[in-house]
Amino acid sequence: MHYIKTLPFLFTILFFLNGISQNISNDDVSNGAYRTAFINKKWKELDTNKDGKFIENENKRRWKHAKILDTNNDNVVSYEEYKTNVVIPYLKTEGKRKLNILYKTTKEDSLYLDIYYPKTRKENQKLPVVIYTHGGGWAAGSRHGAANASFRIVHNALLEKGFCIVSVSYRLWRKNGTTAMRDCIIDSKDALRYLSKNSEDLGIDKNRFFSFGDSAGGQIAQMLLLSAPETLEGDSKLKGNDYKMVAGVSWYGPCDFEKTSLFNHDDRKNFKDRFGPRILLPNTKKKDQLALYREMSPINYLTKNSAPLLLIQGDKDTTIPVKHAYYMAEKANKIGAPVTTLIVKNAGHNWRKVDNPIDPTREEIINQTVNYLASHLE
């Protein structure tokens, strides 16, 4: 198995490739207003000069991945080719799906979530829910990553265990923009509040919520698990909708932004953390910076009564160093909090092999993730 890191300019192209590989039907995922809005938004990101076409000379790196959409082989990707051939990926399942559910509208974006139900379900059964939060440095990626590579395998295995899977969108950070990491967390928590508010109609158990995410999504998964439901409030229409977190899994997610040395994998001098600044907005006052760094650090929410957390980190990860797992484990041991760590040898970010095969294997990591969450089902 090979995990493809989703970069902003590759995003839609990977959707197309992934759609081919899974043979996803268009019956309930590709037609309608959502697809149109999605296509237009992503095309604007690709067609930066607004001439209605994309060619190699505009951006050779992007062209390398976009050329597959050039179906008439004229070395031009037209808007017509783009909108005709791009397929938005969703999990291919045997159960019911509720897709493109608008759970919140902000001034920056409309936010959606997708719900996947297990194949078999007892009548009137309220299902436990695993909320998936995608990675991408709080600046890239999408809830559609739930259908990609290792995440697809994890989610399908969880469906087999009887979980309902919910993949959520959240606003993304942009340099000099109006969205900070705090908004990513607030949006994700509002998704939980939306699920709680509509739990009866959706057939889910608001007292059995689980979290799972990778990288930035791993940090969000930790925040969802450890911070109280009433904290970090967002949409007033969703306020007061309670829920209970049961357990969570974070793949290579950071736990502390105040201690910037945790991001310095080789302890080099003049180290500059590139993720911490994503907590701040251009108008953030210096006196408020430390409080924001602390607010976004999952470790500060950890108590002996926290829901169980599994941290899986690679020992050769230079993006989110293994120091984070060790630091969280150290605090957990001191206060008696239920944190388990699994350190993957020879693994970089996204479980990339470094020098030697990773140990445990990707398959074993997936099994550990699924079994950990399933072990906490009541």
C-alpha cells in the first residue's frame, strides 16, 4: 500500500485517479449542486489566469498530474474536459450513505460532512460514530481523503465492526487569511454538535463518539477527544448540543505547540517552527500568542479522566517528530491518563519507509487502529 500525500494543486487530480481505481458510481455522489460548486471552485485554483484552459507552460508541476484529464491529447486541459472527467471520491461501501450534508455555513466557506453506515444494522439501533478529520497541515486536504489509500481500508474495516463513519470538512488556513487553526477545531467540534443535534434522525448514538485523524487531523482528533464539548464554541445554532467521546486514535499528530523544540527533530540551531504560526492571524496581538498556542495544544486538555487515546508516530518523522508521542506519554504517566503509544520504526510522515521497512507494517498499523477503537465499544 502506498499513501499519496495530497497537496493543494494535486487535490482534484487525485480525486479523478481515485475515482477510476474504485469505480465509484455517480448515482448519489457526482450530480447536482454540490458537484457543480466543487468543480468550479477547484477549476479556479487550477486555471489561475482565467483563460478557460490549463497547459503545461502555466505550471509544469501541476501539469504532470493534470495531463491525464487531457482526453483528446491536444496538450490542453479545457474546462469541459475537467468538469466531465473529474470524479469526486467517496467511500465505496455496501451500506447506506448520506453525502454532502451541509452542517455549517461561514463567511469563508460552506462546510459539509459525509456519513457512511454499516451494511447490517438492527432496527432502531443507534450506531457508534467514528469522526475522521483529514490531514494537510490545516491548509490542505479534504474530507474526501476518507476514501484514499490506508484511510479507505481503516474506514471499511470500522464499518465491518459496526461503526458509522463520518468524514468532516473544516475551513483551511491561508497565509494572511482569516482562518486560523482555532477555526479548524471549532468547525470540527461544530460537526459533532450537528451530529448530536440530529442524532435521532441520523440513527447515531451521541454518547458513543470516537475520533480518528492523521497529521493535522490527528491533532484535531486529539482536540475533539480531550476538550470538553462546550469549549471552543462556534455556530450559535449548534450551541448546547452535548455528546460523549469514548476513544480516539491519532496518526502522527502533534500534541503541543508551546514547546516548539518538539518540532525540531534533529535539535538543530536556528530552528523555525512552520506550524505554530498557523495558530495566529495577521492581527493577533503579541500578548495573546502564548494563550493561543496553549489553547491549541491537546496535551493541555489531558487529565486522568480523559477518554482513552492511542498515539501512533514514526520514529523517523521529520514533519511531526516522535518527540510529541514521548512528551504526551510522559505527562500521561505522571497524571495517570489513559494514553497508549505505538512507535513505528523506520517510519517517516505518512508511514513512508526510511532506510528500512517500517515496523510494525502498514497493515499492522491499520489493524491496531481498528482494534483499538473497537475494543472500546460498549
